[in-house]
Amino acid sequence: MELEYLPRINELAKKSREVGLTDVEKQEQAELRKRYLADMRKSFEVELENTYIMEKDGTKHKLIKKS
């Protein structure tokens, strides 16, 4: 997963704590956070798709996605 925007998220967070953000920067920060969360959710979903539960008898069961 490419997180080329992560340094910008951190930069905006630091600036927010130190001096505050303009309205444009606040909007950019919100968009970057949404993108980051979407990427993290997708990564986690892929991880779960490749996860199996091993029973005591040695059989493996793939996780089933609940609706």
C-alpha cells in the first residue's frame, strides 16, 4: 500500500497544533484522512480474506464475511 500522502497528513496535524489551519488546509486534511481510512479498511479487508481458522483436528476454515 502506497501512503505517499502520510507525510502531508502529519505536516498538517503539526501545523494545526502549532499555529492553526486555513479553511483550505482543513478541507485538504479532511480529504486526506478519508483517503487514509479507506486505504486502511481495504488493507484490513484483504488481510481478513486471507485468514483461516485452524481447528483442533487440523482442518482449516476460511473466515466468512458477515453482512
